[in-house]
Amino acid sequence: MTDDLIHHVRWILVLILTSTACSRGKCTDRPKQEPLATTPPAQAGERQLTIDGVEARVWGPGPQATFADTTTAEHEAIAKLIPRLLEGSRATPPADPRAFQADAGAGGFQIEVWKLEGQTYWALLEPSDRVHGAGAYIFRVAPAEAGPTILLEAPHNFYDMGTGRIAAEMFFDPPPGVRPRALFTNTIHRYQLAPGNKKKRKHNPADVAHNPLHAFSIATEAFAIAAGGARVIQIHGFGSRTDDDDEGEVGNVLMVVSAGDDAGSSPLSSALASVLAGEYGAEVKRFPEDVRFLGATTNAQGRLLRKIAGSEFVHVEMSSDFRKKLLDQAAVRKRLAAILFNTSPARK
């Protein structure tokens, strides 16, 4: 068969197939020749998401989940995987996330590739049908940048209402300047053991901020070591009383900024408190110099980070009224994010 005849037969087949499709109501116009691709195709499994979609994927299954401890083998896999995700996400070109799937599976997770507003993210998540409170770990994929390596954490979504969404907005839609490399968060209520069974106990294993053996602690430690020292900023919230510390009424307090150390503020927490007080007024307090509550002295990640050279821990407690304002007003939220991400301690 000649080349011309082959070409002729191919076009007859195209016309027949197109006619069949149109007769079934599947097209309304003549077939057009597809242009040649000028950009690489999306990675396999890549999801186009909004922040609403992130919220549904990360926290949506939580209320129906039953908590289960991660195993020693899973901890080892997570400790190995987090540094690979950090380095791979800031390499040029970035690593292929499919290379990490085996390690993710060994840790009880899977990796998803997300696109939000043109930016790529890698999300280390529990399978949606097997959520048991092991946490979610999301990395921004971009070349390494100057400045501190920031890890933003929201450990108490579901309990400190709005903190998960606020952290997500700050992470995925940040102001200009330094921005976090990763967002770590919980996936189950801090007091939940099973659906409908939420009760504060002496030991609350689902509480990622107070369980040193939780995967969240393993991941935070691995990130900080791999980063050569990380700046970890935790977002929390309080109401009219400080139930965790049993200190009673908090009075007219907007924010409490702490390094998690009863001995005193750190250079970074002091610098942040000073800038925040200049922005929001005297209702911004330092722990322990101004107030003796909401200091995060029992925070598992804060204790771990004090042992890792070059790491900094800042625990930011926000009132319920201020959190409502952050959720409602993007400008207020972006101003707070700009302060948290771009303030550095004064040089001595």
C-alpha cells in the first residue's frame, strides 16, 4: 500500500469516527486539528485545587476518623521521607514526587501533587478512606530562597476554631516577601478517639502538639534537622478562658507570643511581639514577661526544637475575635502573615 493510499485511508477513518460521535450528540462543530503541545503535560495525578478544596481534602474526613498511633516502622519512614521532600521540593529542577511514593506508603501516607494559582505543592496525606489522625504535611515546590526556612504549623484545627483555615490562607496566598516552605497540620480533633467521642483526658494521644511520639513531632524534628535549623511558627487560638493552663480569665488580650520557654522570650519571639504590639496595640503580650498563661511550655514541638541547632520556635495564640477578623478580612490576614514571616531578631 502506498503512502498516499495510507494517508487517504486514515482520513476516511477519522471522518467515519467523527460522524459517529456527532450522530450521538457528542460534537457540534467540525473536527479541528489539535495544535502541537508547547508545554509539558501535567504530572500524573496532579489536582487543580482552591483553598476550599484543600480544606475539604485535609480536614474533611477528620470528624469521621478513629485515632490510631503510628508505628515505629512508620516513624522511621516519615523521618526518612520528610528530608527528601524538603530537598526535592527546592531542587532545580524539582524531584519527581513519584520517587517518594514507596516511602510514603511505608509511613502510611500517599503523595498528591497540587496546583493552586499556578504554584505546585506536594501533599503528604493519609489516604482519604484510612484517616487516623497522623497529620498532613504540605510542601511548596520552588527553588531554594534566601532567608529562614519557615515551617508554618496549625496543630489544633477543629479545636482552636479557624486556625487551620487561617494558616492555609497564609501559606497558599501569602504577602510579598519571605514565605513558608511547608505547612504541617493535624487531621483529627485533639481530644477525639472515635467519631463522636471527644473528651479531654490526662493523656490525649490525638493532640499533636502534646504528644512527643506523634508522627507530627517526628516530621517536625526531621524537617528542622534537614533544613539546618528551621523557623517554626505555630498558630493557635483561645477564648475567654485558658482551659489548658487553668489560669481563668484572660482579660483584654489579643495575642500571646511565646517561645515556649518558661525562662523567657527568645530574640525572635521578642522581636515579633514588639512589631505586633506596634501594629495592634498593648493587647499583644509576651510570655512570660507580660502574662503567665498560654506559654506553650508543654508543647512537644517546642521542646524538640530547643535541641536542634539553629532552630526557632514561636507559638502565637490569638483571641477568637481576632481570628474572626482574620478569616473575614484578607488585608488584615496578609498584614499579620507579613509580620510573622518577615520579622527577624535584632542583631547584637
